[in-house]
Amino acid sequence: MHIVVCIKQVPDSREIRIDPVTNTLVRQGVPAIVNFYDLHGLEEALRLKDEMGARVTVVSMGPPSAEKALKQCIAMGADEAVLVSDRGFAGADTLATSYVVALTIKKVAQEMEPVDMVFCGKQTLDGDTGQVGPGVACRLDYDQLTYVEKVLDVDPVARTVTVHRHLEDGVEVVRTKLPVLMTALTNLNKPRRASLPGVLRAAKYKPIVWTTNDFPDIDRAKIGLRGSPTIVSKTWVPEPRTVNTEMIEAPDVRETVAVLVEKLWNTELPARLGW
Amino acid sequence: MDFSAYRGILIVVEQRAGTAKNVSWQLLGEAQRLAQKLDAPLMALVIGHEVEPLAREAIERGADRVYLCDAKELKDYRTRPYSRVCLHVIEQAKPEIVLMGATYTGRDLAGAIATHLPTGLTADCTQLDVDENRLLLASRPAFSEKMLATILCKQYKPQMATARAGVFMALPRDPSRSGEIVRISPQMNPDEIATEVLDFLREMGRVNLEDAEVIVAGGRGLGGPAPFALLKDLADALGGVVGASRVAVEAGWIDHDHQVGQTGTTVRPKLYIAVGISGAVQHLVGMQHSDVIVAINKDPDAPIFRVANFGIVGDLFEIVPALTKTVIARRGL
Ligand SMILES: Cc1cc2nc3c(=O)[nH]c(=O)nc-3n(C[C@H](O)[C@H](O)[C@@H](O)COP(=O)(O)OP(=O)(O)OC[C@H]3O[C@@H](n4cnc5c(N)ncnc54)[C@H](O)[C@@H]3O)c2cc1C
Ligand SMILES: Cc1cc2nc3c(=O)[nH]c(=O)nc-3n(C[C@H](O)[C@H](O)[C@H](O)COP(=O)(O)OP(=O)(O)OC[C@H]3O[C@@H](n4cnc5c(N)ncnc54)[C@H](O)[C@@H]3O)c2cc1C
């Protein structure tokens, strides 16, 4: 079993602030982390490795600094890490990203061992689209199981995997054939801490680095900014909500709530909610 | 590529067991406005088994033409067969814009289709418009909701986007509207489809804050897990669900799925009632776009009152049960 985990190094967008004067993003001092959904994908791969034996390869497309994120994955227990890094990849949207990530997985499969399973995160903290996983599955012609919150069974003989997919209104039990691409939710598992031997190995470890030159058949029209159909035309900080708050004061609680209910029934709410 | 033949807007309707998701009708409502601006047809695509009534409903809710693909193999959503049908219809109908809900299923399907086509796909939009060059202006929150970004797709057609539930207004059903229904055959050989849906466990569904129209949320002021039952009663009376602040979640009073805010869920219900929640900025970013906000707090200076339409200063343990009773009486429940 060979499992590939796709990871992205992201700024911890929860820590990004807006400068109130210039209305621009303050990125200074914002830590770069492994997108935390991806750690759940990695944990699931490591769990399957512990249970049934597997080789776990982590791949990332990103700047040279993403090496640090890959080393963190090695420290947790991944066997090998591949960084695809090239100026030509810069500015990629999800279409261009999934192209390069899929090429990388194909090359990993060719040069290391055929791939049975790919894990992606549900989405990233920065781009937050959740589109790269389906894009990669589509390009590899794998079946995709998105929003997985539990891997119930992996049958290496029948070559099937059965999972729980989390949807808005319930949980779907789905089975499909390998190879498969799954996207991980945070309730899939609890990512482990790095082990001491892992940390020692990571300290010396050098990820494999590939550039465009390592992909002789790459179509340069499909990568980076040029290969990205979406264009960010403008960004702005939305106006904060401004309302005239109506404070409801009445002599006692019963009357207070009666006034509130009357006011609510004078809005569009009853019509729109079918009260 | 020559895209000059691409015209009109296509909405992919999402359904389960013959009931459409609200977001599909909301998108149809918003798309009607865009289609009028473009002077172009508004189309819908309904896929499933025994879903013909939805084709009719799509017309009543604004579609001029509905593509209907009804087959036993399409009863459950599965990426491959559904995306084949979509690709076939896109090729036939040549819409300049394709929209679907930014639900789990919508994102799964849209990501596959956009890659196949290929074209640009903007995720999770909260504002949609078109400009004089017929470009779709798809705007979405970015950086934990702190900014909005407008994203364009200039060189490819169709322009694709997924959009959030609860942002746009559905049109009321108009039985007098007429439109055309075009039947499509499923574009697959069942043997090619490896994925099987074995079961659907509705009872394991957690609270669905994204789609909720009414949310009654509690915070540290509740003081423990038990008072959430008071909020549940009020939510039931109003046809809503229970939300929570991070403090309440981290104290273990309620499950994380209920958390509203920056590290929880962003919600946009029609009515949000904040009970014993102070209104920290990380909470506000997740709920300030609710249509109507009511705040109940014993501290008159709590920042939550600044975003609330209606405020009551007082003890939640007195106010919430009284409010529930009054609502029940008012609704004749
Ligand atoms: C504010 C903002 C808005 C954007 N909006 C859009 C948009 O609407 N449409 C669009 O096409 N692009 C958009 N982009 C660009 C896009 O986010 C990224 O540049 C793209 O490279 C990755 O998409 P994502 O971050 O959304 O990943 P997601 O699709 O959310 O990532 C899902 C998973 O895919 C894997 N993955 C993602 N990126 C990589 C990588 N580089 N290497 C390895 N694995 C990876 C990870 O496992 C990750 O968890 C936006 C970017 C920003 C900053
Ligand atoms: C990176 C980061 C991310 C975060 N993400 C989130 C998030 O997603 N969601 C979120 O909610 N928070 C988030 N927080 C936490 C946030 O900053 C606040 O700490 C939190 O929202 C406060 O919760 P609260 O309003 O329940 O508690 P408090 O701020 O303690 O407020 C309790 C309120 O209850 C009132 N009260 C007490 N007793 C009563 C009573 N008997 N009757 C009526 N009123 C009463 C008090 O007057 C007070 O206003 C985040 C913080 C950080 C740093």
C-alpha cells in the first residue's frame, strides 16, 4: 500500500489582522503552518501504515520555505517528502495547482511505487476553496471521496475502501475501489505529535525537490499564473454592520418578551419563516 | 477556443430524496436578476431519480428551461455519473455561467466539472453580479471573513462559481410561469461506476448551522451544559437550531459543531438570538450578516448590542423561558 498525502504550507489566517488605517492585510509575524486539515490526512495515512503496513509519501507544491512543513510531516512519521517548487508555479489557482499536484503524484507513482490512496485536506486556511482535491482526483482518474470523517475499512485484497462522508444533513456510508482520493475532516482523527526518532530523522532529512525541468512533458501553458483561469480583480474590507439597536425595556419580564415578540412579528420574519 | 456561442446561466439543482436544497432556489432567484441584465436565458439542471416535480418547481421559481435527467442509477449523488450528466448538458446548452450551492455536494461536483472542462471556479461566493462585458463578478470572503475578494474568469467559458446558502433570496413559486423541460439520458454505463452508496444515516447528522434559518446561540453566561436545554426549547419554538460561542464549546458544554465564529461556522440565518454572549470580534465575524439579531445579556455595555437589532438587558434564566412561552402562544403551537 502506497499512500500519498498532499499538504500546503499556509499563513495561519486566523492570526491575520486588517490594518484599520490602510485597510490592508497585516501579514507580518503571521506564522506559516501546515494547513491543519492536511495533518488529519497525514494522521489517517500513518494510522493505516501502523495497522496494515504502508509507505507514506508527502507532497507539496510551494516555495522553498515549504520544506519546513514537509519536515514536520517526516517528524510525525512520513517516509518520504517531495517538494515541487519553481517560480513558474507561482500564482496558481486551483486548476493550475491540481495540474501540478497530479503530475507530481504520477511521477511519485512511477519512480517509487504505484499509488493506492491519496489524502488531501478538506480545504486550506488561506484559499479555502476545497477544490484542489476533486481537481487532482479528476486528473488522475481516481474516484473521490470528499469530506471523510471516518475510514471504516480498507480491504487490500478486494481493493476497496469504505468510509463515512459527512454531509449537511447526515452521514453517508460509501464504498469505492482503489485507487482513491479522500479529503479529510478534522473529526477524522487526532493528529499525533512528532516522535523523538521522527524529530531526529527530520532534522537531517532533505525533501526531494522537483522543478519544472523534472517534468519533461509538462505543459507550461497550464501552470502558474498563465494556467490559472481565475483572476482576483479586487479585495476590500466589508463595512461593519451598522444598526440602530432598539433596546426593549418594560416593567417586567413578561411584558419585555411580549414587546420583543410583537416587534419580531412586525418584521418580514413570519412571512419568510412560515411562522 | 471560441466561446461566442455561450449564452445564459445554468443552475445545478441539488436535491435529496426529491427535495431540493434551499440554496438551489436561492441561486435561481439571484440568477434571474443576472439573466435579465444579460438578456439571456435562465436554465436549471435537475438530476436524480423520480425528481420530475423538481423540474416543474424550477420553472415556477424562475427557470426558462430545465434539463431533467431522471434515472434509477442517479438516485444517490455520486461524483462520476453526476459530473458526466453536467458536462453533457453544459456542452449542449453552452451556458456562459454555471452556478451551484457551496454545499459539500456542490463543492465536490463543481471541482470535478471545472477540472474536466477546464475552466475557472470561484468558491463559496456571497455576492454575484455581471458587468457590461458579460463577466461574472464573483465575490467571496477571504482570510477568515476579514476581507472580500472579487474573482473573474476572463478567458474561459462557462464561468463557474459555488455560492453560499442563505445569502440570496429565492423567488416565491409562481404556478403560472411556463418553461421548457428537456429530458437527458444518463451518460454512463453503470458498470463503470465503482462508487456505491451503502447507507445514509440521517440520525448521525449533526447540527446544520449553515442552512439554519433561525439560530439561538449561548455563551459563557449559561454557566454550564444544562441551560442549553432552555435554548433548545426556544429554538424548537422558532423552528431553529442551537449555536454556541467558543467559550461554551471549549468548556465542553456543547459539541464543536455548534460553534459560531471565526474558528467555527459562519452563519447567515434570518434570525440570530445571542444569549449570554458578549460579542467578541471572533464571534461577530461569524454571525453579523444575520438578517435580524436579538441580544439577551445582563451587561448593558456588552458589544453584542452594537450589532443587534433588538436588545434586552436582563437575566437570561428569566427571559429565555418567558420568551419561549410567548412565542409558543403567538404561533399557536
Ligand atoms: C483569498 C483567496 C481566494 C482564492 N479564491 C480562489 C477561487 O475562488 N478559485 C480558485 O481556483 N483559486 C482561488 N484562490 C487560489 C487558490 O487558493 C490557491 O492558490 C491554490 O493553489 C490552492 O487552492 P486552495 O488553497 O483553495 O486549496 P484547497 O482546494 O482548499 O485545498 C484542499 C487540499 O488540497 C491540497 N493542496 C492544496 N494546495 C496544495 C499544494 N500547493 N500542494 C499540495 N497540496 C495542496 C491540500 O491537501 C489541501 O488541504 C484563492 C486564493 C486566495 C488567497
Ligand atoms: C484565534 C481566536 C479564535 C476565536 N474563535 C472564536 C469563535 O469561532 N467563536 C467564538 O465565539 N469565539 C471565538 N474566540 C473567542 C472569543 O475571543 C471570546 O473569548 C468568546 O467569543 C467569548 O465567549 P462568550 O461571549 O460566551 O463569553 P464572555 O465573553 O465571557 O461573555 C459572557 C457574557 O454572558 C453575559 N452573562 C453572564 N451571565 C448572564 C446571565 N445570567 N444572563 C444574561 N447574560 C449573562 C455576560 O454579561 C457576558 O457578556 C476566538 C478567539 C481567538 C483568539
